[in-house]
Amino acid sequence: MKKYSFDKKFYKHLEGGDLDGGGIVIFKLIAPKQKNLYLHIYNSHNGYYSHGFEFKDDKEIIKKDYI
């Protein structure tokens, strides 16, 4: 099994478009001598409520945002 970890410096936030008022965030996972993997989290909604999240490790919050 390959040991991937999150690239704490990579973060991309894209606004809704065709996601009915939601958005998408993208995180990159890295491992030595392996292709990068990308985790996409999206939210499709009517815009009435946003959905917050925190990306954190054992020590700190790395990114806090809403989609």
C-alpha cells in the first residue's frame, strides 16, 4: 500500500457554475514515486445554506472555508 499524504500548500476553490449555487474544493495527495491524486469535494444546493469545513492536521487548522 502506498502512503499518501495531503500537500498542505495546495488548495483550489471553484465557484458554483453549474452546481446550483454550490462550489468545489480540491486537495492534492502526494506520495514518493507515485502520481499525484486529487480529492474533490463539492456541494450542490440552492444557495440558501453554505456548508463549512475545516482541513486540519493534529496541530493546526490548515484551511477553513465554505462551499
